Amino acid sequence: MREVRVLLNRKVAIGDTDPRLFGAFIEHLGRCVYGGIYEPDHPAADCHGFREDVLALVQELAPTIVRYPGGNFVSGYDWEDGVGPIASRPRRLDLAWLSTEINAFGTNEFIDWCRLARIEPMLAVNLGTRGADAARHLVEYCNHPAGTTLSDLRRSHGWDQPHGVKFWCLGNEMDGPWQMESKTATEYGRVATEAAKMMRWVDSSIELATCGSSGRNMPTFGSWEDTVLEHAFDHVEYISLHTYINNYAGDTAAFLASLDLMDRFIDEVVSIADAVAARRRSNKRIMLSFDEWNVWYRTRRTAEARTQPNWPVAPPILEEIYTMEDALAFGGMCISLLNHANRVKVGCLAQLVNVIAPIMTQTGGPAWRQTIFWPFSHFSNLGRGRVLQAQIDSPTYSATYFDPRGKQDLYFPVPQAPYLKLAAVHDERAGALTLFALNRNLTEEMPLRATAAGFSNLTVEQALQLQDADLKAVNTKAQPHRVKPRTLNRVRVEGGDVRAMLAPASWNVIRVKVS
Ligand code: AHR
């Protein structure tokens, strides 16, 4: 392939990354909680029942904020079931995942786990089967210091100090017919507005995210955002987006091209939110909370892949085994998030453990890193700072991405996808410039040359590459290190430019010391 040129300028930035961009998600779903972060009988469990081996991997992964308790689960969840003495908590049918919820883990345990992991908690309220009243009560239970029945109930449960949860999601995917008590945009816009008002009256310091579309392929996408924000604009700070990309078609080039549709999705939601602002002559800018994103398809489309018969407790469902190819697509999603740092302020990798997750465990056994663990840990550990506008001169290709909705087959053309997908982050404090570079060419090496104006004394500090001749390679319990980053050797600074040779189908991270 011919040389691919990248031009950067220290003074030309997209925006600063918000710490919350590097978040994740824990749902009461399959073995994410039970057998994932929480397994009291496990040899590595601490006195709270939290798996320390999982916690160590979470800390290496370094998510900054975690969304809980769902997901689809939250739309049928009575938060009161998950507090108080564990022995007297009810067992319930969970209609989201056709499982039995034992409620041994609830809001307070989640907060404890977050504090232990030094992660900000994010809570979602049930605007499906419940509504504004239950939502304001949960805020009061969590955040009110003392002196009311609900805040004193929390204290009597053993949590004397308020949890101080700042970030709240107003329901989950309320546009989806699979959601318990899904709603029209008008119905949801009204309920979200009333819930937001009441929750904020309880605690004026909270931040609120309203539900956007559960995917760009939803028939209501666009009009949903517009209507919901017409109602809720003055009462929320964020609107959510969800995206799960797939390779159902077995077309790797199209799978990797679909990342550009994620960019488009973000741009479209920004346009709609700003159009609502314009109609009001408002200077307020609604920010984006990309609070579910990942690769997910093998365990998605059929009911058999998503559920098991007889209402099991914590069944092993949605345990997607990620390939090398998935890690490439996933890394590209990280790049899309970084390149919208000015508007996407929150991101939650869905999910954290076992369920479509970077960390896998065996119940009673070990924990290991899936392929997607690596790009996320690079993104989170090295992606903080100011994202620079990158001008990229790369050959392109065109593809058609298959993204079904239910039983309907939908196809989305992606014209002119540059083979190089890249984000550049300047960490002023660390004196470092990090390039995240995905070579989407499946057969050819890519000679890369990046010129970064306004920087001097460039020296390569770290250069990593995730690549495997077998795009279907996976990490397993038996072979947990089959796919892992290795040193990217052919990288140097020459004449002030960063030059590297990127292998075909590779994820690359180049960190350069700068002054
Ligand atoms: O993350 C798995 C599921 O995907 C979530 O419960 C739901 O919000 C989405 O459809």
C-alpha cells in the first residue's frame, strides 16, 4: 500500500476526553453479577463475596464509571428487592432474560464494589414497569443524608453515609418493543421529564441521561430523539446511544467499515439535539452518553441464544467469545468515541464480565482476558487528554454492512472508508502524544507517516500491536494468552515525523514523548 499520511496540529483539537468516556456496564444478566464480579463461594472472594481475581483484571482494564443494574433488566426491577438483609430478599422472575433473580446483590453491594474498585457508580432507574415515583425514592434512598424514612432505611441497612450517586439514566432502551413497558417517544418524553424533575428536586447535584434510540437501525431513530428532547431538553444533560456491531455476513471488510456508521450515528444525534436547541434559541448543548457499545452477534439473534428454559439463576447466556477480528472492530469503536470527545462525554462498554465482556470467568475457576480486553485497556489507560483533529490521506474502500433489525434484513452502504482509522490524543501532563491506529486493509501492510505540528523532541515511548494471522483466533481458559499485544517494532521518529509499518488487519498504539 502507498504511504498513508496523517497531519496533526497541537493547537487544532476536537476536545478533551471526559473521564466518564472510559466506562463499562454491569447488568443483572447471566453470569455478569453472579459468578462474575460476585461469587461468595469462590476461593478468591473477599469478605463481601467480591471476586478479587476479577477485580484485579477490572483494575487493569481501568473503566472509570460503571452503569448498573441494566439494561433490559432494569425495566422490570423493583429496587427495594435488592436492599436490606440478604436472607429476606425476594426471588423474582426476570422477564428480560427469562431467569430467576435472587437479589443477593443489589444497589448497596454495587456501591461497595465501585468504591473498592475506585470506579464511579452510574444508576439506571426503572421507567418501564415503575416510574417517576420509584425513581425519586431511589435517589432519596441513595443520596439523601438522613432524617427521612428512606434515607434512614439506608442507614439501618448499614450504609450511614449517602452514596452520592451523580449520574442517573432515565430508563433503558424505551423505544424497543422487547423492553418491559416500552413507550412511544411522546409517552417516554413525558415520563422521563417528570422523573427528571422529581429526581433533581430530591438532589439538585445529579446529572441525567435520557434514552435515545437503542440503535441507528431502529425505525423510529431520529424522530425518537427529536420528540423526546422536545419534552426533556430543559431537564437533562445527556441523551443516550447504543450500538452493537456484528459480522453476521462473514464479511470482515464490511464489519470494519461499519465503524464509520458509528461516527455517522453520533453526528446525527448531535445534529438532532442541536436542532432542538436551535428551535428554542438555546445555548445549551445536550451531550451524548454512549452507554452501551460493543461487538455482539453470535449470542444475540435467536431467543435460544439469549435465554435458557426453566427460569435458571445466572445462566451462562450472552457469553460471546471474542476473536482477533472482533478486537479490531472494537478498537475502531474506541477510535470513534475518541474522535467525538467534544460531544460524547460518557461511554459504557457493554458489558464488563462474562456477558458480552472483555473479562471471562469460570464459576469456581479462573478469570481471563478476552481479545477485546486489550484495545479497551489501551483506550482507557492511554486515551486520556486532548483529542487532536487528524487529517488523514489514506486509500479507501467501499462496503455494504448487514445490520438486521429483528427478522428484517437491513443493508447499509459505507462508501469510501479510509483503510486507516486513527485517533490522536495529547496528554499535556504526561508530555505524550498517543496514536491509536487501525489498519483496515486485510492483506496489505500500511506505511504510516504522521506529522505533528507544534511538538518537538519526539521520541517513541511505547509501541504495541495486536495482530494475528488467524482473524478467528480467541483466548480461552486453556489458552488465555493466544491473542495479546506485542511490541510494534517497525516504528521510529524521522525528521520529526512518526513513521511506522502497520501489519494488515492490525490494532496499533504508538505513544510518543513530546515537548
Ligand atoms: O447489553 C445487553 C442488552 O442489550 C441490554 O440489556 C439492553 O439494553 C441492550 O439491548
